[in-house]
Amino acid sequence: MALSQPAVALDAPPPFQTCTDYHCDVRVSVTLNTSQWQEIRQLFTPQLTALAERAQIKKAIARMEQIVGALNGTAQDMAENDGEGSKPGQLDCIAESLNTTTYLQLIEQDNLLKWHQVAERKRRNPWLFDIHWSATILERESQQVYAVDSWFFKNGHPPVIQPIEAWLSGQAFIQN
């Protein structure tokens, strides 16, 4: 799902693919209008710390889920795997991590991130059948990787952002 547009300020991003079901078997192209994208851009005011930027990222991912959910049919996505994919628009961690990575890439392409860059998705599997995926960001200065995991909550709720080591170990998530 890598996006290859140049890093310039955008009136609105080009159409992008979103997952709409378990495992991201079904993808739907979404186009945001200028007003919708400006709403995301306004969440990113200049910040003096990486911690403050992570708070902006949380708000932006939540709002992107709300906007995109209304466009692609995932607005009723429940927390975790509630419904086990039986309801239209229910996402699992694979789909959530791919969508969140796409949203982060769009934000990064618009030069809205000062302290972080988008990193590769990560997978953990503490038990044989308990595989879980998350989007990630890298804090530029410290080189700390953070999980950005929207799977734990229903559509439009701010994601968990926590150090990747805590996320990989399955520790209780930290709301920072």
C-alpha cells in the first residue's frame, strides 16, 4: 500500500485504497475532498516535542477513521474482532494496520510530521495462534519505534500509541 506521491502540501490527497473487511480481502478506493483533508491538516500545529506530535497523530487517525468509515462502509467497525467478521465493514488487525499505515503515509506526504516518520508494519505472535499486526512510526531523534494500533477500539476512537517493545511483549497499552 505504499504511496509514491512527492512530499508536498496537498489540497487533498489523491484517491487511495482502504481495507473494508477481515484480512483486507476487499479494498475500496476513497477520495477525500479539500474540506475533509483540511480538517486533518488543522490537527497538526507546530509542536515542540515528539510526545505532542504523537497526540496529534492519535487525533488524526481517529478522525481519518470517521471520515473514511462514512465513505467505505467501515463506520460501524467494532473494537477488536467483535463480530468475527460477520458484519459488513468489520476489520481485523490486518486491515486496521494497513488502513492506519495508509493514513500515516498520507499525513507524512503532506509534510505534517516533524518528529516522526512512517515505518513498516510490525507483527507479534506471542502464541502460535495469536498473531497481531500494527502500523508503526519511528521517532526521528531517539530512533524509538512506536506501535500505532487502532484495532483495540471501535471506529473513530484514538489508537494506542506505545513503544514497540511494550506492544511486542503484549503489555497493557499505554495511552500517551
